[in-house]
Amino acid sequence: METESEARHSCLKLELTQDTSEIDSSPKQTIFLSWTFEKEGITLEWRWRCKPSPDNRKTTATILDFLMDANIRLSEEVVRKTESFDRLKEEAQKCLIQSEKLSAEKNDILNETQLYCFTGWEPGMGTIPPVGKKFVSVLNSKKAKLRELRDRLSKQEAKGKLPQEEDASTDGTEPYRTESDDDVRSEE
């Protein structure tokens, strides 16, 4: 079973096959380099025979140029990623503010439309609490209209005359009319 560090990292092990104390700076000396890569029970091995460079300064300069270019590329990538992270962080902050604002608006709407019975207020208790005032006023106007219609209906029944069907809408909206409806009425 793999340990946590083995699961996260691959192992690349470089080793010199000769004792480093035996290596001298003689240009004719050959160095052997081998590597082993182990992951999930699979082992890869390779060996190189390293020859001395014909021009040490040029080789060193080439290696340093490569490292400097890689460092510049990585630095630019870090800057781009940091800017991207900052933009995402700013956008997340805006989303959080908008979410809090919408949540507050939702709570305000819910508070305005709650039934007064949920607040514990009952008729005859005095002033209506601020929660639900708008809903209570709309509800009371609808109740008044219903009482008025019921009274008219009972009066007409008492006279023995049934009312013609009326628009039972109590929300005070106008019926939907199209242009063709208006044209038909004007022709009549």
C-alpha cells in the first residue's frame, strides 16, 4: 500500500555510479549517470554515460540561459495567475454582496407579505406591527369588497331578484382587450 507521500509525489532518483571522490577534473574522465523512476509497482531505469564538455563556459552559459528563460516564463505565469486570482476574488466579493442584498430584499418581501396571525397580532390589539402592514391593508381591502358583494347579493336575494353575473375579479385589474375587440365594439 502506498503512503500518502508516495501517492502525491513521483520519485526521480539520480545517482552517480562512481564514487565522487574518484572523479577528478580531468577532461578524459567519463561519468556515468543513472536514474530510477518508481510508481505503482512499475520501475523505470536508465543510464547515461556523460562525457566532458568541449567548452565548459559555453555549456554553463547555455544552461544558465535556459534557467533564466524558464524563470522569466514562470514569473510571468505567476503574475498572470495572481491577476486572474485577484479578478476572481473581486468577482466573488461582488457576488457575495449581491447575494446578501438579494437575501435582505427577500426577507423584506417575506416580512411585508406575512399574515398578521404569524406575528401574534389580532384585531382589537391596537396598532398593527410593522411586519405585514402592506399585506394586512391589501387583505382588509379584499375583505371589504367581499363583504360588500355578499351584502349586495343578500339584498337582491331578499328582493327575489338574482343579479346578473358580474366580473368577480377583486384585484381591480382591467380585462385584457385586443385591437380586434375594440374594432368589433366600434362597428356595433
